Amino acid sequence: MSSNHSNKIIVASAGSRKTTYIVKEALSNHTDNILILTYTIDNINQIRNYIIRENGFIPTNITILSWFSFLLQECVRPYQNFVYSDKRIETVYFPPDIGKFKADRRFIKKANVKNYFLVGGKFIINEHISEFSCLCNDKSNGKVIGRLEEIYSKIFIDEVQDISGYDFDIVDLLLKSKIECYLVGDCRQATYFTTCSPKYKKYKGKNIINLFNDWQKKGLCSVEEKNDCYRSNQTICDFADGFYPHLTKTVSFNTDNTGHDGLFIINENQVLNYIEKHKPTLLRWDKTADTFGLEAKNFGTTKGQTFERVLIFPTEGFKKYLSDGNLTKVTKKKNKKTQVVTEEIKDSFHLAKFYVATTRAKHSVAFVFEGNSIFDKLIQYQE
Amino acid sequence: MNIQKVLIQNFKTLQNFEISLNKELNIIVGDNEAGKSTLLEAINLVLTGQLNGRNINYEISPFLFSKSVVDEYLTKLKTGSNPALPTILIEIYLHNKPEFVKLKGSNNSKNEDTYGVSLKIEFNEDYKDEYSKYISDPTNITTLPTEYYGAKLYDFANKLITPRSVELYSTLIDTTTIKLQNGADYYLQKIIEESLDIKERTGLSLAFRNLKESFKEQDSLKAINSKLKSNKGEITNKDLSVSIDISQKSSWENNLTSYIDDIPFQFSGKGEQNFIKMLLALDKNITKSDVILIEEPENHLSFSTMNALIKKMAEKCKDKQIIITTHSTFVLNKLGLDNLILWGEDKKTMSLKDLKPDTQDYFKKLAGYDTLRLVLSKKSILVEGPSDELIVQKAYYISKGKLPIEDGIDTISVKGLSFKRFLEIAKLLKKEVCVVTDNDGDYKKKVENKYIDYIGVANIKIYYDKDDTLKTLEPQLVACNDLATLNKIFKTSLPDKQAIVDFMIDNKTECALSIFNTTETFEFPSYVKQSFQ
């Protein structure tokens, strides 16, 4: 049935040059069609720019798509009419208020294809697109995968930790197909969830490692770890590793000495001065964070990027962690009733975002924080 | 090698049309106005996105739609129902080639899992509000509101694409009109442009710019400019000078023209122009076109040029798919019947492969000409030989005052056993045909049994006499005319009618010719007259 000997899952830590690996592998082949998939637009641009930097242009045999574009364009539409043929499915629908949206639709049965999967008869709901894709493949007797096999000989899925639910069924089908699959991801950086389906729930977030291991047990792939860090220095790596005590420790290859290296605590009244002197990139949870009116990036959007120095505005929960080092207390504000995500999972996403933020810096990570920290590597900044 | 099948809905005269194409050469033969050019136009439209040399979105008009669907829409609108707006659909089904894999899917009107693209000219739903306002008073609506339409190209995976994403290039050579654009020939320009790579093109562009700039430095031009300068203030207070416009980026296309033996291309003969255009299009090294669409290559071409062209076509078609429409039996004979696609009434098409193997064989040996006559005429009368042909034509002339061919009716002389072969084609193509035949002394067996498959076919009529004593046309003719008239026409003095019959049988063609040329009053058997009533 399958020739999965060559499928590979690479579990890599931050700064281990995942993108470099994907780009180099993809560029080494000039003839076969190669598909590179990833979750965020930022990451697509990053891969695209990397290829252009390496190669001058994107070779015609390489296609780069976002996960949703891939599902819509390559899985849903080609055999859409096996499931639904009233109208062409135009695009993916992202409900503005997911809680209300789900509550309003909770009585719609799956058999009602048009209303369960679609809005307005032609927009497919983000949460259901991978399920619809699986349905197209089933109903057409495997034509969706068959077509992909005909087109692509290799598929790279970057940030594989960010997919979930029925997405896993698609990945499962790909692993079983003739296509050589390379899944690259970091379970520590699972900051998104593409769907909230109960399926594969136990593998959500950092637990995705268990799924990888299960696939390996079934003989669908081999799992490799990459724990070298070419970005952050060892002090930063150690601090970030501390979020995930059960995972392998990272080894840093960054030995630069800039005179201001490691972890720092910045008091609020030192912020402007610090920015002036060290020019860090400012990072925040989201726009609700108080950054004293200064321009800052959201943690989630910085995935894959590298900065010289960062200045992080921690959440209340994270401030607690800085002071007592107790992981279980890292939580965001109380969830609203409609929020379907459980407390535990939310926790792991919270942590993942801080992991991403911390591991962006090459030389120094500073936290805006008043008081003492349990971590002795965190040094109070002196002007 | 590329296009397997074309399916067209509601485009001009092709309301519901489908055609399978040969991998290399396709020779389409059919009557005028049958929609052959429309097919070529449709293929070219999908592969280039252009109609009449312009982007399709600027060319959408009610006239692109089949008249009957527009009429149906208008009628429904006026009777108060809310009809769906008609859509034009052109689907091109492709063969399995590596460059087409991404076009695969089941989004086509046949739900086939295959490679291809479809062009839809349809109502743009962004105009919903405007449209509902527009139809609120249907009494004043006389045509389709194509202002609210748009053209979109999808592959069979239902991805919105541009013709560029289909790795298939077409060139349409319409020799019936020579379209001029900016003085030079548009097709030729396109072909030249396609044949140059980017380096060569920029080189040419640069050379042209240098030429223009050096023109500015010519003494005579300098003289004019200094003169203009000295008149400053009379026309304007600013400096006025003349020069060549160097601003257009690639203006060489508009200013350069090609020469044939030092004669500018557009001044050479039309035949020559066509010939060169077709040769250029056929040459793989010159253009990248994979599909070449040629309308009536015989236009403006002499016999010998034609011969050279055909030879070239036969050689070159190995790497290209060529679709030719023609009326020329010469083209057909030279390129071979295997590639023939006959185009009948009701836009029905067939190739020789649709015929029984022995019939195929027969027509291959017959070398095309008579097959074509049947297909090209509006109606044909099949007769049993040259003398019968003359008699039927004379009878027609006496009754209508003109020869059948003047009414588009072709009289074709067919050898004894071949009738059924012609009828097989006529039946498939729904061509109107009548057979005028002898009863050979046994009308039941020799006629009614023989043609049993065709009796009752709407477009086929068989005429014969049931009097078994009058076996052939000669005794039939003798029976309905008196002895004196016959003797006079044949310049004979034979004693009785039997002797006349014998004489006629011995001198079939001469007698037929005498009847054809006579001014005497002459009667024809009623089954002959019925054949054209």
C-alpha cells in the first residue's frame, strides 16, 4: 500500500535552522514537483525570501502554500463535486466570533453538507475544511490523494505542530501515500490551533510528540530530533528549556560575546532608557498589553524570526512564573463561558507563546518586571 | 498531442457542441455557416484569453451567445418568470502530459476526472442589485445585460487561472481577412515576437532606440531644430524642437516591418502573406505554439504554393496539433482522409472512424472528392451513373428553370454498390439525401430490401418505380415519351420502342447528352420528378 520508508518527522527546537533545512532540501531537487506547506503567511514569506536569497528566484518545481490554501485549492476544489456541486467553493470563512458562531450552529447535522460545512453556499468554514477534504477523498475513492501523488513527489510541512483535528487525517493520508513527506515542527511552539475538533484532542499542543511517536510505531515515518540552537546563546536556551522539563535540552552554538548577553529584568522606569541604549525588538502578548504606547510585535507573529535582542512585556501569569518558577500557575485571565478550549490546553498555548518570544533573541532577553525573580540567571538591569 | 476534446455551450452558433480531436492533424470539412470558424475561435479564446485580438472581457456582447438561448431568456423574462442568465461554457479536455497535471480534477460538465480547463462567460454576482433593478421592468429589455458579465478561466481542479498557467500556446491564422494593426501585420508581429527570447528582444529594442537617438543628431534635423528655436515666442515661449518619440518602451513592434525580397510585408501578395504566416506558425523553432488553428488555408493561394504548404504541414504536424477548416478537396486529398472530421447539420461531427470498416476503406480509396461533395452540399441526389446524372439534371431544369447545383443541390453519380456507403455518412451527419435508382426488375428485392436500413430515416429518401418490367432508366424514359419524339431527339428512325430501348442501352451517355441538350418537349418518369418536388 505505501512506500513510507522515506517519510521523516523532524522535531526541532527554536533556532535549529528548520527553514534552512527545508529550503536546502527543496532546492537540491530540480526536476520533481515539491510542495512546501506552512501555517502562517509570515512563515510563507520567510520561506519564499529564503529561497530567493539562496537561489535568486523560486524554481518552477517548488510550490509554497499556506495550509488553508492547500486544503482549498488542492484538496477541496478538485473533487468538490463528489460532495457538493451547487456552487464553486470560493474561499475559506473565518467566523469573526467563533463562540457565538458555534453556539448558533450547534444543531446543524453533518449530513446537511451545505449548512454544516459552508456559509452562503460557497464559503467553507475554517474549522471544517480538512474534514470536507477527507470527505472528498473518501467519496471519490481516493482521487484527492491520487491527484496529489501525480503532481508532487515531495511535500514539506513546516510548523507541523500547529495543525490539529481533521488536519491530522490529511497528514495521515499523505504519510500513507506515495509522496515523500517531511514534517518539521517544534512541539514547544504550538501556538495556534487550526481546528477545534475533538478528534486527536489528546495530541493537542506539546502532546503532538506522542502522535509523532505513534506514527513512527506504525511504520509510517521516522522521527528525528534536532536540538542544536544556532540563534540564542546557552543562557537563553536553558531558560526556555525550563518551560518543557520533559523534553531534550537544547545545545547552543552561539558563543558571541556582546557585553550585554543573557537574561535581564527591566523595571518600568528603565524601559525608555533601555530601548535607547540596546535597541531591542519589543514583544507583547497581544494588543491588550500595556507597552507604554510603544510599537511592539505580538508573540505569535514572530515565529521563525530572529532578533538581536528582545524586550518582553509579560502577562500577569508569566510574571508569577518569573517570580516563583512554578509552571502550573502560568494562566491567562479567566476564560469566558463560551470558550471551548479547556484550561489545560490554553495553558500550553500560553507557554508556547512565551517560548517563541524568548527564543527569538540572539544575545539578550529582557522582561519588563518589578520585583525579584527565582531564576538567578535573570539579572536586574543597572543603568 | 494536446487537446483531446472540446465542449461548447451557448457560444455563437455552437449551442450544445462537442468534438473529439485527433492528436496531430484535424481537417474539418463542412458547409458554410456551420460553425467551423467558431470552434477555432473558441479554442483560441480559451488558450489566449483573447477574442478578435482583444481581451475577452472587453469583447463580451449579447452576440457571443447563441441566439436561441438569448431569445428563450427574453421570452421567459417577459412572461413574468425569473430565468437564470445564460452562461457560455467552453471546456478543453487535455491529454495526460506532465505539464498539465495540476489542471486535473472533476470540475467539468462530464464530471470526468481528467486534465483540462474551462472558460465561463457568466453573470458576475457582484452586480446582483443592479441586475434585479434592471429586470424590474422587463418590457423594455431587448437583449442580454452583458454589462454584468465577466469571463473567468478555471482548471478542472476549479482553480481560477489565467491562460498563462496553461502550458499550451495557440496561434489562430485566419486567412480570410488580413487584419492590420499600426500598419504592420498583427499575426506576423506576434510570431516574430514569440520567436525571440528576452535577450534578443531587448537587443532589438535597444538597437531601435539607438537608431532613433542617432536620428536626432542628423544635420538636417539639427537645422530644423535651430530654426524652430530661433522662432521662440511665436508659437510658445518654451523651446520647441522635433524628434522621434523615444518614450515607448518596446515601440519597435509598432514601427518595424518585415520585408520579403525588399518589399514590405503588407505590400506583398495576400497569398504570399498567408503562406509565410502559416509557415512561420508551423515551425516549432520559430514559435512556441503547440496548437495551430488555420481557417481555410486555400484562400489566396495558387495551386503550387498550396502544394508546398501542404507538404510542409504534413511534415510539421508531428510535434503540433493542427486544426484546419477547409472547403478544398485538394487539401483533404493531400493530407489524408484519416484526419478528416466531417461536420454536418445540427453541428454533428464524425470522423471516418465512426463508419463501418469496409466503408472507411471505400472512402479512403475514393480519394475524398465525392465524400466532400456530399458533406458540402445542402442536399444531394445520388444517381446510378453519368447518364442518369444528366437525365436527373435535365428533369430538374425543365421543372424549375435552373440546374440543381444552382439551388445548392449536388447530383452525384455513384457506382452501383456504393450507395449504402454514402447513405451511412448521410445518416450520421443528418444530411438531406435522395437516391434515384433503377428497380432492376425486382423492386422488392433490389430496392426495398437493399435499403431497408435507410427507409424511414428522415433525411434520406429513396425514389424508384414499382413497375418491374421497366428495369432501368432507359425503358422508363421510353415508356413516357412517344416514338416520334425519341427518334427526333436521337436523330434515328427506329421502327418501335423496343428498338429505341436497345439503342439507348448501347449508347447510354450519348443518348443522355442528346436528351440533356434537346429543346423538344420531353417527359420524365414520375419517380425522377418526385425526387426534387
